[in-house]
Amino acid sequence: MSEQKFERGSSLSIFVSDRKEDIGALIFAIVIAIGVVLIVGK
């Protein structure tokens, strides 16, 4: 039996590597969280 390589996600990513995509998503989530804190915290 030959083991099939695992395929990650879709090919519709705007980033070249998964690591860059993960870091971009993390930064985006942090920006949203800071925005919510600033808006709701008033």
C-alpha cells in the first residue's frame, strides 16, 4: 500500500506558504481583538 500525501486546505490562498498565511491570520485576529476592546471598552 502506498501512503497518500496529506493535502492541506484549498489552493485559493493569497499567500505562498502556510506559515505566512497563519501569521497573517494571527495578525488580522489581533487587530480585530484590539478594535473590539477599544470600541466596547469605551
